[in-house]
Amino acid sequence: MTKTLTILGGGESGIGAALLAKAKGYEVFVSDFGKIKSNYKADLERAGIEFEEGKHSEKRVLKSDLVIKSPGIPDKAPLVKALRDHGNLIISEIEFASKYTSAKLIGITGTNGKTTTAMLTYHLLKEGGFNVGLAGNIGQSFARQVLEQDFDWYVLELSSFQLDDSYEMKLDIAVLLNVTPDHLDRYHYDFEKYLASKLRIFELLHPGGDAIYWMDDPHIGKNITGFTRDLSVHTYTLSRDAAEISFIQNDRLFCVPDIEVSAPRAGISIKGFHNLLNATAAGNAALLAGVKADDLVKALGTFKNAPHRLEPVRKLEQVEYINDSKATNVDSVYYALGAFDTPIVWIAGGIDKGNDYSLIEALVQDKVKALICLGKDNSKLWTAFENIVPVVKATNDLIKAVRMAKELAEPGDTVLMAPACASFDLFNSYEDRGEQYKKAVLAL
């Protein structure tokens, strides 16, 4: 008897899951409360998959043998509540796709740095000669790649939402970068629930699989023991004063058995203390996967990060302009500010996510010569720093903000756009904000 499968959400992950499910013999129905993009509709029509948009047909959805939910749909959504009350099994696209591949899997999660670390791990494996795909919370969906490609390895960037709906997927290597308060609206404003969601990545490892985590994270350290029983554990750390990253047996930096690698700091393409940590995690994973030491060191120097992450835009009149639009929380800004030894003109602001700016007061006082608050409501940011930063200005116009920054910056300074906030008051997304910032800077 043919099983029925409903997919909630017609984005990249949903469409990929629909195509894979159809190929595996399911009767598939895609339901999106919003609008489905025309290219995705074309994919569904070519495959003969029924879909709806602008609504959810609840009675039909409740009859499904299996439901795949977009990670963007919260558990408090009425239809999700109805499904759980009805006893329907809800899983992630990642979980579903994992059933149809024999490839080895590297899972990477954390509040900050997931995309950079996943992309770098993929780059290290690819440059090391591996047949590898990159999926998860980035790029083409895992399900679509499982259907269309034949990779031996996948590097998966995993959000807490994807982990929440994954149960039987088995990873070979799991990386937990850090955990700081974020997305708490999805976890009843309970940080411990969000933390437990992140730690679940280790429950998805094969027995004896490799668990990698940052040992200096206070939240991970005090909760890790129960999640890593029967696993091969590899911790990493990095002193702020370290001159190089080292992969050394039984050392606190890298605990990869029988491998010794030294990668000079100057030879690593991504800058900033947080990116040294990301490189440490990625390197650890790559070595465990079997990448050779020489290939690893070479590849660390050729990696190009995703846009909007400490992205150099231009140098004008001896002033560097940097786009870090992805820095949407205080923790990200902490590392962004720490990446520069020059005086900083800081552009920040947007929709505050419950930020505690006291965490970066000392760093801002030490590094920032001027703050430009960019947003519809700049009151909290202004109040937090008006007595700390010598010059504070405010605007709700990005072009004006960039022009203000140019007037305030002197040769040798850095203009850093690191918002610490969500973008949706003035922009469609952090990507939109970053692209508009780059356009404004290039127009100076």
C-alpha cells in the first residue's frame, strides 16, 4: 500500500524532500501557507506532485502517514499542534533524506559560526580529494542532493530546528561550536531547552562516533557528559594570544589521535579570533574524516567565506569598510569587534532580540570611536552606549549611515557594519542589508 506524505513548507528543503519522496514511491502532497516560488512550482509540476499554497487543508494533512515540516514552522503553529495531538509523526527533511543515502555524514551546529565552519569543512574535504556534498541549513537541500548526486560524504549545517525533528539519522562526526541565547521565542524563552536542542547533535552519532566541541563554552561544558557516553570525544580551545593553530595529539587545541599539524595563523584565510575557533573545529573534523595534514594546511589558506561575514568591501582613503551583516546578536559582534586592532566606526541596529549590551561594553569602549545607530527604533542601542562611545549618531537610512561613517572615519580606521540585531525593520533579510551596505560603500 502506498504511503502518504505531506510536506509543510514549499521552500528549498520542502521541494527537495517532495522530489525524493516521489522517487521513493510515496504519495506526496505539498502544503504552504504562503506563496510557493515559480521555479519550485515548476519542479512539482514536472514531477506530478500535488500542492497547495495560501492555506493548509488540515483534514487532508491529518490523514498523512508521515509529515515533513519546514524548520521555519514553529511547534506552536496550530496545524503542528493538531498533528501532534493526532499522533502524526513529524520529521525534518534532513532526517528523511538520511534514510536514502549510505554516505558518511558530518553534522555541524552552534549558535554562531555554523555556516562558516560547514563551508570550511566542505572545502577542506573537497581540496583533500573527497567526493563530498554540502547541505542542511545552506545551499541546495540535502534531499535534492541525495536524489540527484552520489556523494561519499556530506557536510551538514544543522540548526536547532532541524535537530528537533531528527531522531534516527546517524552522523559519523558531530561538531558543536558554541551555545549562546538565540531563537528563545521558539523555546518558551527557556535557554536550557534551546541548549538541550543543540546538544542533541551528539545523540545522533553512531556509537563510537566522533564528538567535537569547544571545551571553553561554559554552557556546553557543564552539560556535556550525559550526551557523549560511548562516543569518541575531541575537545578544542584556543588562547587569544596563540600565534598559531595546532593540531597536536593530547594537546588542548586538537585531540585527533596520531596526527600532528601546525597551521600558522597568517596562513589561514579567515580572520578574527572566532574564525580561528571555527577553523580549529573544521580542521578537527577534516582530519578525523581522513584529510591529509599537508592538504589541510594548504586548503586553510585558500578558503573563501560566505558573504556578509566579516566581508571586506573596499578600502577608500586608507579606511577599510567591512560587511558583517550576519552578526545579528551580541555574541557575534563581540568577535567582530575583536577581529580588528584599528579604531572602529561601528554601524549597528535593527530589531533588538533581547540584547544584553553590557556584555560588550568594555570592548566597545576600547575599540569604537563612533557608533551609528541604524534602525527605526534606536533608543536601546543609543542608551546603552551614549556614555561609552565618544560620538553616537542615529538614522533610519543606510545611505546616510554610510556617509556619516565616511565623515567620521580617519585614515587607518575601520568602518564595521555589525548590527547585533535582526534586519526586518528596514530590510528583507540580513543578506539584503549586507548587499545594500556594499552598494552604498561602493558608491562613495
